[in-house]
Amino acid sequence: MKKRQVVVKTGKSSSSVVRNVRYFECQKNHAANIGGYAVDGCREFMAGGEEGTGSALMCAACGCHRNFHRKEVQNEVVCEYTPPIDSNA
Ligand SMILES: [Zn+2]
């Protein structure tokens, strides 16, 4: 009697999390020195220069540092699935 061995190859499955960081409204208080509260109304951070340079951290629209802008982190799960190859096809 012959024994048959069935090898089931499972496909590769991997998932990775992509972090998307976005900066929204500027929240810098421009009236802090006079005891008031006033923001410049900038709605979204726009990098003032190339990524990796110091000016990339400054907002092109209002000139404030990126830290003054509201930060929002979105985690996006990316799933990759490679189905096993069917050799009988
Ligand atoms: Zn600003």
C-alpha cells in the first residue's frame, strides 16, 4: 500500500501598517504676549521647503513651525496576499 502525502502550499500573506501623518490647522496663539488668543487662520500645513531641510518644518502659508499645527495620525493596514500557484491548471 502506497501512502500519499499531500503537501499543501500556503500562499504568502503579509500585512504592513502605513502611517500617514498630516498636519491641519495652525493653532499658534499670536496674541499670547498680550494675554489674548488669536490664531492666524491657516487651515493646513504646507511644507515651506524640501523634505529633510529645516524649511520643510515651516509652514509656507503662515510661517509657523509645524508643531503649531494640529497633527493627525492615520494608520492604514495594507494586506498583501499572494495565492498559491495551482500546478494542475
Ligand atoms: Zn501659523
